[in-house]
Amino acid sequence: MLHVIRKGETYQWESALSVLQDWGFALPPADFSSLIARGSSEVHVAALHYAAKLGGHAYTDVLTPLAASPNPWVAAEAKKTLKSLSDPVRF
């Protein structure tokens, strides 16, 4: 799946993130950052869900600018994800 994130087609990225999330596999921060830089709004939201599920504190710097996204859906999801990552107690 990592090869899909790195070199796959954009339509494959959401599915790849879902599989990696199910496996509990944390993407290296450089791959996560690259995915955000190249992705669409749908990919951004999938990446936000992925980071929230895995507790991806290593991704906070990459996710923070998404809270100011011109897309209201992405901005709302980013704010929710950043809040959940900053909460000390996670269930």
C-alpha cells in the first residue's frame, strides 16, 4: 500500500489510506506530507480521518494549515482532528 501512496494514481489514495488505517500502519511523515500536498479535498479529509484514528501527532504540522482551507468541509474536519489530537485522553 505504501507504493500506492508514493506512486499510485490519485483515485487510489483514499482506499490506500483506509487499508493502512485498518492495519494500524503509520505513514512516515514525509509520505503523509507529500500526500497532503498532492491531494484533493477528498484525500485531505481521508488523511485527516487517518491521522485522527492513528493519533498522528507527527502529522500536526502538516494538518494545521488545512484548518484554514478555503473548503469549509476540509477546514471543519481539520479543526476537529487537530482538537482530538491535542486532547490528552483518547479512547
